[in-house]
Amino acid sequence: GVSKIIADWEIRKNAKWSDGTPVTCADFQFALDVANAPTVTIANKDNYAIVEKIAWQDSTPQKCRFHYVPNRWDYAQIGRFT
């Protein structure tokens, strides 16, 4: 067994992109996919590498469940998608 942290994050209901489109968990998944792509170079790639997966229900697209591996005490501080 691998020790993990599973954290539920909820995006504010009024969070929108500049075009008015709501911010959803799918946006975070896209950022994770891009950041972890082998052809992409970004600062602090470790911030993305610790996220094993992001899950959400279609009925609640602003409630995200992040699975962090390895189990680190500072997951909430380093796991920022900036």
C-alpha cells in the first residue's frame, strides 16, 4: 500500500474566466495534464507531480477530489496550480 492524501476542494460558485465561463475541476485537470506532459517545461513541476488524479462528478463540476501521492504534510501549500 501507498500512503496518500485525498482532499476535497470546492471552487467558489462565482469563479469565472474572463469570458464568463465557470471555472470547473476540468480546468484543473487540463492544467495537470499540460504541466505533466513530457514536452512541457515549467517551474515547480513537483507541484503537479504529486497529484495522482483529480476526480469529480458531472453533476457537481466545482467539487474536486484530489489524490496526492506521496503523503506529504505540506500538500495544500505546494499543490497550487499557478
